[in-house]
Amino acid sequence: MIDKQFDKETFKKSVKDNVKFLYRRKLEEATQEQLFQAVSYTVKDVIIDNWLDTQNAYEAQDPKIVYYMSMEFLMGRALGNNLLNLGAYGEVKEALEELGIDINALEDQEPDPALGNGGLGRLAACFLDSLATLGYSAYGCGIRYRYGMFKQEIRDGYQVEVPDAWLEEGYPFELRRPEYAKEVHFGGYVRVEYDQATGQNKFIHEGYQAVKAIPYDMPIVGYENNVVNTLRIWDAAAIEEFGFDSFDKGDYKKAVEQENLAKDIVNVLYPNDNKMSGKELRLKQQYFFVSASIQAAIEKYKKTHDDIKKLHEKVVFQMNDTHPTMAVAELMRILMDQEGLGWDDAWAVTTKCVAYTNHTIMAEALEKWPIELFSRLLPRVYQIIEEINRRFIIEVQNKYPGNYEKIKKMAIIYDGQVKMAHLAIVAGFSVNGVARLHTEILKNQELKDFYEMMPEKFNNKTNGITQRRFLLHGNQNLAAWITDHIGPDWITDLSQIGKLKVYADDEKALQEFMNIKFQNKQRLAKYILEHNGVEVDPHSIFDVQVKRLHEYKRQLLNILHVIYLYNQIKLHPEMEFYPRTFIFGAKASAAYERAKKIIKLINCVADVVNNDPSINGKIKVVFIENYRVSNAEMIFAAADVSEQISTASKEASGTGNMKFMLNGAPTLGTMDGANVEIVEEVGQENAFIFGMSADQIINYENHGGYDPDFIYNTDAEIRQVLMQLINGTFSSDTELFRDIYDSLLNTKNCSRADQYFILGDFRSYAEAQKRVEAAYKDEKKWAKMALLNTACSGKFSSDRTIQEYVDDIWHLDKVTVTKSSEAAEK
Ligand code: T68
């Protein structure tokens, strides 16, 4: 334990003072929102002291810094997490109780900063938590979107997107840093000038539009170690405040343009996951935060170091997918045009500073930008990429003389497009996938040519999650129980959780473990009643699929199976059937019509099934509105079964799978992504695996041959389920689900019927679901399985993942931070 961060009485006084100064009110008169703000400011005060101490420690020890560059950081709420990591949650909870304030209600006041879509953004947030906890110097670099991920409302069963104005009331855990503002330039042209003095050409960017990037810093509190790192997200503003100045000079139009450009850039997060959005504004967003972040990093480096050629000794940029890949060219530009390095020196530094993580093999997610757009928006950056491409093609030619296929497949610029993944691989010194299977597919399929040419760059870093948010905070009862049994070390070293294995046959322990699960299920049932108006029985099996809605994740397989079960129960009312609650939570990208239809289908099935008295409440279907980090914490804690049913080879890793496992929910899943490693840790007998393998799927894809129509024609029960999509069973509008039906069959002679092998895996899935039921009926067996899932989850901490990044890629130095108050006392 670290020293007390809060004195209770001082804390209470500070909260009262804040209410008074901020709102001119007495504590008793303050609204919940005002109390949340007042308490948060008090907590922020303590954080700021640690933040300063951390800065001082870093300045004294001069460690290497990782800049984690990401378009997305899905942070979730900060108040509770910060208190936990400060080691002050218990004290503060008590102090608040004495003031008559309920800490849970207060936490619920906080907007959920949702500057991300799904797995990729949440991974970035877990990484920041682990970096701070392990004592590494790190910056998260991103965008301060005015509107994050939309709020999802379900109206008449349909998803409706509502803007997420998370900043409206003011966000207490951020600090505006206008003194670190940077300029970012768009458009214009490049003038080449011969420099007599050096005998070199100079490239001068002119006629551009400038935008000011203003950083906001959010503290990232390490777990009980005094470390506070920084998430730096950039806001945009016009260079000249829009005012009389430009108006008088007749520059009114330009001033308005700059103002609008700035507003647009940071206005909203693109709500796609695993899909590239080819919009000009998206490209602007990318360059905007990349340029500002790199400028800031170089400025910081130069304050205390004078040899820019040694930048890589102190700085590494990790590119979270290809979205920040402009970093390559931007770093080259700054090194050459501003720092005066020649191409070779600049390239030597750049290629030692940048590394790339791939998160997907889905073709539609691979970033390609039209040359026309790219070169118009970023003329100098484009010029540099052209030169990188020219030199790379020569290398390819040297290595594979006369092999033009190679050039066609590997060039960075080809067919009028800039391929960002190719740029990232060519310039990066490390290329990693996010689970073992995914990395193997990259090496042997998707990026085969690159792997053959530069095998030394490729490596795997299996994803992880932070146990501090997803167990210590999200499942406080289980966390306390674990600490009672094995001590608190698991909080910062999840491999310790393996010590729970000795309780796998201890009846009392198993009973307690399942009691906690039951309490968590009651909490979720209450939430569902309040938010959905549906009553669910906490004694039923909570079978949960929560994640973004995407066809490859196969929520459709799940709901079609629900329909199949419903048919079975109706046909055989006497059949033994253990009551089941199917819980879904998912946002669909606003423009993804079929995904939105699947949400509507789930809700239509829910309507029919939940209100059919003839099935005696044996099945309930619930769609939880607005799935997000804050309710996710509660959902994982309450789950019995974790649905991880993506088409094998499509889910790069998954991280929800790990959160369920940590909370004692066995996986019902395919051999995809990190499921493979989960099964390896927990054992086949403690998971429910089904479906085609990645090899089988890839084989079908490469050679054709999969025929869903055959299954449709030969399996009457499956055919019945599909017919029910278009015969009025779930909607009086028989055309409503026609598109879904068509997508599964060759009705339109389309070549990619049932692209995600839903019919192909259906029987195997149904059979695995039967195994789930049989296992659950055996209470002791189930309890053991659940406990072993928690006990075997040690590998899946993001602390482990980050340590691997540090050891293999970043080579950072560990830093210890002592509190200055303590230091002064010594
Ligand atoms: C996810 N990717 C992977 N992408 O799907 C998941 N894409 O398997 C993996 O566990 C996770 O990354 C972390 O590695 C995404 O979440 C996106 O959200 C995204 C966003 C914009 C553009 C493309």
C-alpha cells in the first residue's frame, strides 16, 4: 500500500469548498451533477501533485518514451478508476457516506468518454493503464472529438443514433495546455528552391491552410505507484481568432474557412469499426493529430538533447493500426525540412522510431487513399511517400529481379492509391499482430510477400486487458473474495490469479464464487428491468454476446439459434430445457444497413419470444441499449456464458473474450483470434468450442466450394428458421428481413452467399449449446469450470502484453516516482 492520499476531513472540506466556489451552493443544495464535479476536482488536485512528481522523476531519469498513436481511446469513466488506482476508493467512499453521498450514484453522473469504437480503442485505453502501472514513460496521442461514439437508443426495435455531447457539462479530468499548441498545414503546393550554400534542393510548402492544434491532457493514474502519465488529445482552432482583424483586411472568407476547417476536423469520431471510411475529413483528422503529436515529441526531445540523429534512443512511435501511418512521412518531413537532415539520415532515424500494429485482415478495413485526394491535401507528405515508394520498388526489384507481380502486390503506391499498411511495414521496424493465430495468418497469407522479404520485423503480441477496471472496479465482490483467498498481488501481477486453482474442488469456495456471480446477475437483472422493462430470472443461464455489431462477429448465428430453440420448445413442450436469458449489446455503424437490420431482428425475436406464454419463460431475449464501457463492466461480472462466435480467421484477437474469462464465464466460441489461446490456458474441457477452423475457412475462400443452399435444402429445421425471416413470424412486414435471408442463400446468384459461414457452422453451434446446457445443469461441474476460467486468465492481462512490447519492441526504462511530500520528509 502506498501512503494515504487523502485525509478524510480535508477531503470532505475540499468537496464542500468546491461546491461553494463552483456553484455558490451548500452541499445539501447541490445536484448530483454538481457533486460529481466537486468531488472530481478534489480528486484531480491529488492527481496533479502526483502528475508533477512524475514529470520531475522523468526529467531527472530521462527514460525513453513511447508515444502510442491512436485515432481512438475508449477510456470509459475516470472517477472510480482513478480513486482505485490512487488506492483511495475505500476511504473516499466512507468520507462521501459521511456526507450523505452514494459513491455509485456519483460515478453514474460521469459521462463515458467514448473516443473510440470498440476493441482497438479499448485496447489503447488498457495499454495506457498498464504503462502507468508498470512505471513506463508513455503518452497516448489522439483527438479530442467533440462528439464521441454516438449514444444508441432503441426505438421500435431500431437503432437510433443520438449525438454524444460528452463535453457539455465540462469534463473535470482534463487540462487545457494552450502553451503547447502547434500549427498543422493542409493543401497548397510545394516549391523547390536550389540552396546555393548547401548545394541541395529545398522544399517549401506554400499556399496552405493552417489550423491550430491545442492539446488537452488527461491524467493516466498508475496503480498505487504515484505514476501519472498523460493522454494528450488535440483540439483544433483557427489560427487567428475569427474577428475584425481579418474582416478589415478583406480576408473574411479565409477567416471563415479556417474557423470551419478547425471545427470540422475534431467534430466527430467516425463510427466504423473494421471498415475504412474513405472520407477526406478522415484523412484530415489523421494528419492533424499525427503532425501535432510528432511536433510535440520532437520539441520535447530537443529541450534536453541536441543530436536529432539519436532520436530513436529516447523516442518510439507505436502506430495503432494504419490510421496514424502518416507519422512515417511526417517524421521524415520534419527531420529533413526543419531539422536539415538529408534523406538517408532522416530515413535511418525514422525507421528506428516507428512500429506498426495490425488489427485486422478484413479487406474492407485496409486503408487505401486515392492519390488525387492525398496529394491535394498533403502535397509535401505525398511527395515523401512517393520517394519512399520509389526506393522500395528498387529494393524489391533487386531482391526479385524481373518479378513484376511482386511490385504489383507490394508497392506502396499502385493503381492510383496509397496503401497505408505497405507504408507502415516498409518504414516500421516492427510489425505485430494481436493474437498468435492472427499473426500467423498475417505471415502466411495476407502479408506473405512482406514476411518473406523482411521476416525479422514480424512478431506477435497477444492482446490483454486491465484487471483493474474489469475485475477490481467492475466486480468488486469477486475482487474482494479473490484477495481474501490469495492476497492482493493479482492486482498488479495477474499470473498470481493462478493460485485460485487450488480451490477448484473446494465446495465452500465454489459455493461462494457462484454466490457472487448470482449477486452480479441480480444487479444486471435490475438494470435490465429498469432499462428494458423486461423481467429476467437471475437463476436462468445468462448467455451474453456484447461487442460491436458486424456480420463477421455473427450475432446473426446467435439469434437464428434462438429461433431454432424457440421452435424446438414449441414443438416439444415436454422437452427438458434449462431456462436461458440471451443478452445482446451492440452498436452498429450508422451507415451499416444490414447490421442495423440484425438489431431490429433481435428485437423482433425478443418481442415474440418474451411474450409467448406457451414457452413458460424458458427463453428470454434482451437487447441492452447503448452498450458501452460503463455498463460492460457490470455485464461481464454477471455473465455465465461468453459468446465468441466469429467466423474463424476473421476476429484478429478479441478482448471481450478475456474480460468474460476473468469474470468466470466460460467461452462458447470458435477457434478464432485469442480464443485459441484462452482454450490453451483453461483447457478444452472448460470451454465450448465449435465450428470450422481458420484453415478450413481460408481454404473455402481460396477455392470456392462452400454451398449454403445445400444445407438449406437438406436440413429442414434450418430451413424453417430461415423461412421464418420472411413469412411473418417476427414481423408483419414480410419483406423486412428479406435482405438478411438473401444474404445467406444464393437467391440472387451472388457469388458470396453466406460469406460468414453461418449455415455452415449452425449445427456445430447448436450442438455446442447443448453441451453448455448439460454442463450448467451439473452445478458443481459448472462452478468448477467458472472458477477455473478466472484462475487461468493470468496470461490475458494487458500488463503482460505491455511488458512484451517493452522487451521486444520499445525497450523502455522503468521509472520509480516518489511523492515530493514524502521526499521532503526524508
Ligand atoms: C479490433 N479492431 C479487432 N477496429 O477487430 C479485434 N477499424 O479482434 C481486436 O481484439 C481489437 O481490434 C484490438 O486489437 C477494431 O476494433 C476498429 O475499431 C476500427 C476503427 C476504425 C477503422 C477500422
